[in-house]
Amino acid sequence: MTTGECWTLEMRVNGEVRTLEVEARRTLAEVLREDLGLTGTHLACEHGVCGACTVSVDGTAARSCLMLAVQAHGSDIETVEGLAVDGELGPIQQAMWESHGFQCAFCAPGFLMTTRCLLAANPMPTRQEIREELSGNLCRCTGYASILAGVEAAVAAMGGAPDA
């Protein structure tokens, strides 16, 4: 591996301030997985198409495989590991589990983080808004009906109620 120019980054990851020396060419996904051990952020297509690497960057869903880590300097990053509450499933995770939202679950982190960002911005989305928001995430197992049901269950559990 050739070493390139390194940058000192500071970012808040799942509520904890982290300071890292990072080569300018490395993606946020690589840094999260390899340097911070947050392997819940999955890499699949590495072209931003599948959504498996989605994380929250300052409250907005972002493809971490397309984002350079240096772009996250000073940002608040949340990964799927940050959804748990005191070691227990968070409400979005619990709703997906109860709805049997996933089969192999490789896509789950991306869907969960996309849902997290959607519900933070819009706690009562319509079914159409949920579908539109999730349309950038790919799943090869479920056919999406159970994922949609899981998001709707999360909305209800968190105090909203999407329309049909």
C-alpha cells in the first residue's frame, strides 16, 4: 500500500468524539470498518447503488462508500451500531425484527439507517414517502413488503401512524 497524504480528522461517531489520522484517499466506509471496527456498515457494490453502506452524516443518509473520510471531518456520524439502546434493539430494529423485515440481513444496516434518517426528518411519513425514501436501497431476498411493514411498525412504535 502506498502512503498518501494523511489528515487528522475529528468526528463524533455514535455519540463519541473520535480523532484519527487518515489518508486522504480513504472512504468513510473503510475508516468506519477498518479503523473503528464498526463492521455493521456493509460494503457491497462500492458504487453507491445498493445502499448497504448507508450511515447518517449530520442527520442525513449518506453512502459511506462514496464519501471520503476527510469529508466527514467535524461531522456527527451515526452507524447501525448506534441504533441500539443500552445494548438492546432500538425501536426501528425491534420493529423490523417483529415484522420479519429481513432474511439474510446483508442489506439491513442500510435500510435501518435510511429509515432512521427518514423518521428523524419526518416522524409520520406516508407509505409513498417511505417507498420513495427506501427506493435507493436494494434487497435481493425479501421482495420489500416485509421491510415496508417494518418501517410502518417503527413509525407506529415511535408515535406516528403512516397512512395507507
